[in-house]
Amino acid sequence: MNQQQPFLYLAPIRGLTDALFRDTLANHFDGFDAAVAPFISPQKKSLYEDKMIRDVLPENNTRLPIVPQLLHTDPEDFLVLAHRLAGLGYTHINWNLGCPAPMVARKKRGSGLLPYPHEIIGLLAKVLPEMTNELSIKTRLGFNDHEETRALLPELNQFQLKEIIIHARLGKQLYKGTTDPDGFEICRQLSKHTLAYNGDIKNIETYNLLAHRFPDINRWMIGRGALANLFLAEEIKGYPK
């Protein structure tokens, strides 16, 4: 069983967990180790001037370490932004394969790309050799069904990825219904990568149940649970009240 303190990510919630929120949270509450920033909207042939990536500029993120997130599906544009972020000092960036929003998914972005594993593998094969940053992936159990991610994960084993963060729902569920820890367990068996668990960690009791079930998982992402209880990360870390 892993006896180390858990590594806690603040989840990206577009329109809420921006730079001001992240720094304010870190000024008043402890427990989070890093935050994944909400995705940077893809722009064709853009060089990403400061005003376009204001949320991830280092001077706007002075308290909590962040991981910028990309939503791109075009390798060339992906690399332009990856290199721009490397120039800002970011050694770790995240690819969003999890966003379930219909306006994103119907463009074959976010979790909407999961039914097309050959496109995911194709992009990774092109961009990873050209990147200086480490890449992680945030995804779901699938978009339409579990077989999508279960087929994808073994294919991802050929790549050097920092980690894979899995939200234990299907994309088509959005944020409705219950999470599926059983589905996460199957993913854990299929992947050789470091995994992080995401989805409905709303209180210390839920976290303890999941930590007991997955003793080898030491990385967790918390979103709405942290918004509802700003002390949740401190409670998980066992900080004194």
C-alpha cells in the first residue's frame, strides 16, 4: 500500500478555476499540489500572444503550480502551442481527451475524439518526438461506451507519457449519473502508465473509500468537491483544523 501523501490536483473547470481563483484558493487554503488549468482554445495558425494565454502566464500564477491544457487535434497547431508553453517554462502540459461538452465533443475534441483511437495515436506519434515538455492526458472511460478507452489504453503504452488522469464516467454522461470505479479498475489493469483518479470526490469519506480500493493510486483530481468544500484537500492531507 502506498504510504506517501497523496498528490492532489485541482481540476480544470472552465469559467471557474481560472488564475484568480487558483491563486486566491492557494492563498487561503492548503492541500492542493498543483492545478490543471482549463484548456486553451485551439486557434488555427496562431502564435499565441500573451493576451490569448493570459490565464497560464507565469506572472498570473504565483501561488499554485499549474499544468496548461491543450485541446488541439491538429499536430502542427498542437506543437506551436506546446513550444510556446515550453518557452514560458512549462515542463509538463496536458492533452484534454475528457471534455464532454457537446460543442467540444461534436468537433471530435475532448472526449469526442475517443471513438477515433487511430487519430489519437497518430497525433501522439507526430508530436511527442518534437516536444521538450512532458505530456499527460486527461480522459474518460470512453465517450459512447467503455470499449473505446479500453481499446485505447494498451495502444498508449508505447508512448512516454507523464500520466493519465481518468474521469470515471463516459463522455455522454456529461457530469450526470454515478461514477464507475469498476471501470477505472479495468483501465488500471490495461495501462502501464501512472494513473490519477478523477470524478465525484466530494468528501473525505468518498476519498477514503477510493484510496482503500486503489492502494496503488496516489494521484487524485478534485473539482466540484473542492468548490463545495474548500477545506477538502486539507482534510484529505490530514492537516490539523
